[in-house]
Amino acid sequence: MDIRELLLSTRRIALVGASLKPDRASFRVMRFLLDRGYAVTPVNPGLAGQEIHGQRVVARLAEAGPLDLVDVFRRSEEAGAVMDEAVELGARAVWLQLGVVDEAAAARARAKGVAVVMDRCPVIEWGPARLPDRISTA
């Protein structure tokens, strides 16, 4: 599955490593995704119960509900566990942000039919993928 197809077919995203700090990439990417029409659930145990961009933060990925895509803002050495959990929970895809790579976890996920994107950012990919300003939620 290419990035354009993945972003067009996605509706529900869990954003792991969400932050309340406006200078953090996760804060800005979450706003971008919400503005494009996605349902985004922020995941961060230290912020559980609070809100980011009007969305309630959950402590664990399992609390994020049914998922299409899990967007991971964690260090590479922590990303594999998140990816494995996302696969176990039935996510169709896992997206590791810029600088985040775990080839072994990606191979495990792909072997189970899960799409994996690593070391990329949806904000940066949006324009080159020629995506609309807003995805259809229908």
C-alpha cells in the first residue's frame, strides 16, 4: 500500500506519544490530522484524562478504540513494542515518525499483513501525495 492510498483509506488514528507542548512535533501533527478530517485519539499515560486539541487523552493504545493507523512518536528503541501492540489490537497500519526506525518490528508487522511506514511524517508527505485539503469521512 502506498502512502497516498494509506492516508486516503484511513479514518481513525491513535497518536502515541502525544504532547500538550506546542513546540513538539506530535502536537502539530495531531492538529494537522484533525484539520484534515481524521478522528485522532492521543495516547500518553502521563496526560491521560486531559485534552489535546479537544480530544481526550488515553493512557494506553488499547483504550484508543478501533484503529486504522497508529502514528508513533517514540524513540526507535521503544517503537517495536508499540508496533507489536498495534498489530495485536488489529491496526491496519503503523506509521513511525521522522527518525524512528525498527526494521525487525516492521518485518513482524508486515508478515501479519499490516502496512508500515517508517522515518516519515504525514505532514511532509501530504503535498507530494497530492491529497485533498480534507479527507472524506463518509
